[in-house]
Amino acid sequence: MKLEIDTDKGEIVVDGSFPVDLWSDQGFKLLSDLWVKAGWNQKHVYTFTWFGIPIIQLPEDMIRYQEVVCALKPDVIIETGIAHGGSLVFSASLCKMLGKGRVIGIDVDIRAHNRARLEKHPLIDLITMVEGSSTDPAIVEKVKAEIRPGETVMVVLDSDHSYAHVTAELEAYAPLVTPGSYIVSTDGVMRNLTDVPRGQPHWGDENPAQAAIDFVSGDPTYVIEQPAWAFNESTLLDPVTHWPDAWIKRVR
Ligand SMILES: C[S@@+](CC[C@H](N)C(=O)[O-])C[C@H]1O[C@@H](n2cnc3c(N)ncnc32)[C@H](O)[C@@H]1O
């Protein structure tokens, strides 16, 4: 795509077509979509910590996630993909502030230094770590055993982002989500990264967003629905996100 940005004229011309008002929602969308791609390539999300622990997420996604957790007040948040543990601690800190909820994290490889740091963290009492592949039936059973009858459950998938793995995770964990709650299939941004230096051509078809779209298309129990923003004094409607088509709501 060819974007010609003229800040003097206040215009963006896309592929030689009609100019778009630079200072409009449409102008912002063109710029922010490009910013997301450039930021992903430069590993922008690998520059943040939460309460001292690296968190590999776009801050806007975490603010949106926080809005949903605060509204839903889940009893249990299940997260696949711990890495350093930043997102696990982020969720645990929301539970702490809400005075409700706990977090179960699953990772195929919990590095000793990451485990040791998390075990010393002040929020560790709200965190359970499970080591193994998130799609291993024995691991899924272990996680299920942690959930008590009647508890509200939310799930965030952030482990292996291949289409096959996310599909298997959706099949294993979506049934644990309670009606009105969500399973979040993160990092569908991959579908827009086929033409950036660190991206891969096959991500156009094989990505977590496509896995989410295909999953809900086969099951009326779930819909893809971006949660409404809790506050919006702008005319903007689109998130600046690494998680397009990520929010799968259980509707029945
Ligand atoms: C993107 S990182 C997670 C980032 C973390 N959620 C955060 O926000 O900081 C992905 C993690 O998924 C883990 N992983 C990869 N394949 C997995 C699998 N089959 N089951 C569980 N975890 C897996 C990796 O070991 C890695 O730690």
C-alpha cells in the first residue's frame, strides 16, 4: 500500500486515490494500523513491565482487558502462555483490587528464574501455575479441577499462535467459559503482518483471529463481539490493537 501523508494539506492519499482527511477517524485508522505494524516489527510490546515483571502486550489491549475484567468480576481467569508472567500478574492485580478472583496460568516451559520470581511476588497467593502444553488433555483436566461449581470463568489464549493450536485451545477451554464471559484469542494482528520484515506470508490465513472466526462459525454458543468501551468521548469506534476478532463471548 502506498500512503502519502501531507501534514500541510491535512491529507492522506492511499494508492493514488481520493485524499482522506488526516485529522479524521479514517485518517487515524490508516495511521494507527500502520503504527501497529511498524511497532510489532520493532518489538514495541517487548518494552513493558507490570509490577516489575515483563508483560508482552500492547498497553491499549491491557486497558481494554481491564475494563472487561472490572465489569465481569470473574472468579477464575485462565491464561495460556505465561512467559515472564507479566500478564498473569496483571490479571492477579486486577483480582486483588476487585477483592475477587484468582488466576491460573499454563505454559509448556516455565523457566526456573521466571517461576522463582513469580513465587516471590506479593500476588502469588492469587496465582496457580500449571506446566505443560495447554492442549494436553491431562493439563486441561488439571485446570478444570481448579474450578469450583458455579464460578464465573474467563479465558485468555496467548501461547502458541498457530491456527491448529489456537483451534485446539478454543475447543478445550471455550466450554469452561461461563455464559456472558469471554475467551480471548489474542494476537490476531498476525493476519496483517504478512508484508512486514519480521512477519510470515502464511499468517494471512493462519492466525488466531481466523481460528476464532472459524470456531464461532461452527457453534452458535459463541459470537465474536468486541466488548463495548466503558468510556468514549470521541467518535472513534475501532481499537488500536494486537487482538482483532479476539473477543469470543459465550452467549448461552
Ligand atoms: C507470547 S508468550 C506469553 C506472554 C504473556 N502472556 C505475557 O503477556 O507476558 C507465549 C508463551 O506461550 C508458551 N507456549 C508455547 N507453546 C505452548 C503450549 N503448547 N502450551 C502452553 N504454553 C505454550 C511459551 O513457552 C511462551 O512462554
